[in-house]
Amino acid sequence: MTDYSALFKPAVPLSVCDMKFRSLQTLCSLSFFFVAIHFVVAFSTPLTANADSPNASESASRPNVLFMISDDLNCRLGCYGDPLVKTPNIDRLAARGVRFENAYCQFPLCGPSRNSMLCGLYPDATGILRNAEIFRQSIPQHISLPQAFRLSGYFAARIGKLYHYNVPNSIGTNGHDDPGSWEMEINPAGCDRMIEESDIFTLKKNSFGGTLSWYASPRPDAEHTDGMMAEEAAWVLERCAKRKDRPFFLAVGFFRPHTPYVAPKEYFEPYALDEMPLYDDVEQDRLDLPAPALMSHKREHDLLNDDLRRQAIQAYYASTTFMDAQVGKVLDALDANGLSDNTIVVFTSDHGYHLGQKGLWQKQSLFEESARVPMIIAGPGFDGEGKAAEAPVGLIDLYPTLADLCDVEAPSNLAGQSLSPILNDVSEPGRGYTISQVMRGRSIEQDAFLGYSIRTPQYRLTLWDDGERGIELYDHQADPLEKRNLAYRSDSSDIDPATQTTIDSLAKTLRNQIKEATPKEGRPMVLQTDWAPNLTNP
């Protein structure tokens, strides 16, 4: 277990924040003592919540699950073909698993995306369209992905962020989490949360989580939240390895590269500022777009100049490589404890991320950069090992896939598909499309409206307010960067008949899917909102 008395040796003279942090070390030590007791109890007490839980021999024969998710991570990774970003550990996972080339979130915002993924339902069925909300406020009877594993006899534990957190303030707390999903939760808070906020550069004073902000830290991996999480994951895996008769579902939710982009300074060094890629065609690239397509733009982004853009991209890349190093430590622990041969490993992100394309930064657009996510699934016996699957899939597919692979009973109303056929034959087409959506405006009950996007192997069609406020169509075979909106109609031209036929066909599929995804009684209401846990200022 982590020795907190030896941790956080300051790299610089103690500041007020340092002293504030060190005053919490005794509390942290006690917290992890009780976590250890909780772990022992969890593994020594028979599961009684479900009378139909499998017996010990049945449980032992089922695979474990290691579910790793990064926060705000796009597909700028080595295994996805990026020439600059260094991600050797995610790359080695891809080499022994199936990499999904066209995987997408269902809502490019942390809270709605994670609730959708962990419920196996579209956002219109969870009712969660904003951050700071949890599905227990809208569909409290639903059984989440980790909860289903618990009820099937698995030990389910969470380290870090799985549901929504207000980052960075909620780091070190349970965030907007679901207690029913886990037997054990571990919530480290490292120097990035407890010491360094006053050192972080930000475009907006005293704002970090929702604003472009970054810092090259002088402190080592082990003192950062994600580094602490990797260490705790190794500790949990060591103990899980001692219980051969009970499988585990361990979820590790890394916070990086979510803003603030804070990482040890050595992770910045491989990325020279003058090599950071900028976009020089932003104005031209926006001419054929409807207004809602660009509404994720934030006012403070207008403060960016080329030097700040390069610094932001450098810091994002550094944070990505730092997070990758922590993934490597968890994978090493899995190997060291002899668990790899019977563990399904998932790595993904909650949504993609803009780094200047079309003048946009961060998330909440329906373009490829914001909606697309990395998704890798590795495990024993997959025939697709080391290959890439081209079929469009969604985060919504992870719940039915893992339930299928582990023989776990899942709710009958899951909206996703099992990816098991694709894991064994990467040429399998799956359902043939995936759906993403986003909200424009503060509240759907007032003046807000929705945009929906369908992604097929060839096309992306986006309808804003069912097409009343704009339509976008991109042909990814000819235009993978979504530079030309084929649905754009200038004053002097009409859409050609073949393109209109494509729009009509895709729109019909999209509307049918929206109708199918929405409960007959309508989108569920969220009963209570806007509670944001804060470790240091509750």
C-alpha cells in the first residue's frame, strides 16, 4: 500500500499550499487504511446481494475485466497513426488487442457520455444531457455496467474518474459517482490538485477545468494524481491475484489529459514548440458550416495567439504521454501478478478533443475530432489480436460486449451491440453506423435544442434541430478531415440529386434511431442537479 508519510517530498521550498497539503497526509493515511480493511472485507464476505450469483467454480472460470478510461483524449496516439505523440504503452496494448478505428462517443461531454457508456443507453434514455448529473436522478432503477458485474459475483472497484467529476475541484472525492456501482472506491489527490494550482497558466483567471490551462510540473509521476492511481491499481491487482475464486472488474479512470494539462516537465521535453501543428485555413474551413456547428467555441479562445496555441498543444501532448506511462504501469502490474491471460483489458476515452481544427478547442462539437474516441479491447482468445476494425462502433457497445464476454446478465433494454463478432473477425460490419448527439443552450426544457450525427463507414450526416437550424454531410472516403460540407447550399446553387438522396436516406436512419432510443414516455427528467463535490472547499 502507498506509504503516504514518504510521499510528496517537495521539489521546491514549501509554500502555503505545500503546508496545506501536508496537513492532510495523516487523513490520507487513515483513509487508505480503511480502504485496505474494506478490501479485505470485500474479498472475505460472501456475496449475498443476488441469490442467483454463480458459485466459486463458475466465477473462477470467467475472465476478469480491467477497464481503463482517459479523460478528454482524442485519437492523436501512436497506434492511431499520429507521427508526433508518444504513447508506447497504449500502442503495445493495441498490438495484442483489437483497435477500433472508428469508435465514437454518444455525447461529446464528460457527464452525458460516461452515463451513456456505463448504462448502455443513449443520452435520450438516461436523461443526462449536462455535467454534474448522474443517472440515479433520472432512471434510478437501471443497473449500471459495473453493478451488473457485482450482482453476477464480481468484485467491482473504481480508482479515479468513471462517472462525472468537476475537474480539478472534485479530484480526491467520489465526484458525481454512483455508490451502487462499486464495492470499493479509491480517490487519490496528487500535487496537481493539492499544491500546484497557483502555478498553472490559464486563459481565464482562477479557472482550470473548463479553460485551456497548463503547467510543466517539477514533481515526479508518483506525486501526481494519475501516478498515484497507477500505484493503487497495482496494489488492488496484487490482492485480486490472491483470490482465484472471485473475478474482478477494476475500473481506472485517469484524469489526464483533461485541463489543466499538468504533467511532470520531462514529458514536455520531447515536444518542441516549433513542431506543434497549427491550422492555417480556419476561416476558409468555416464558410460552409451552420452556426450551431461552431457553438462550442469559447470566448477566451479568442485570446489565443500562435505561441499560446503551440504551448497548449505541447502541454496536451505531454499530458497524454504522462497518462500513457501510467497505463503502462497498470499493464505491467497485470502481467507481474499473472493476470493477463485471464483478463479482458479495455482502453478508451469519454470523447474526443479539438486542438484548433476549424478554430475549435476542447469538446462539444459533432465533428470527427470531438466525437471520435480511441477504443482498444484485448483479451484471451480474440482472433483479431493486433488488428484494426473499421466498422463504426460506439461507447454504448461496451456494456453489452463485456456482459457477453463474461457471461454477465445485463438489462434487456441496452441499446448497444455486442462487439464479440468483430473481436474475432475485424471485417465484421456490425450495425453499420453509430449515433452521437449534443445540446446547444443551457436547458432542453427552455430554449436549448439538440444536434444529432450519424456516422457510417463512408458518411457523417449531422442534423441541427432536425435540420431546421442546419445540415452537414461529409464523405469520409474523399474528405476525411471534414473540409467540405456537401449539404451546404449557397444562394446560387442547389444540392445535386445524388447527394440529396444520400441525405434523405441517412436522415431517415438517424430519425428512426432517435425514436427507438427515446423511451415511449419521453426523455427522463433529472430530479436534482448542480451538486459539485470539492475536496478542499466543500
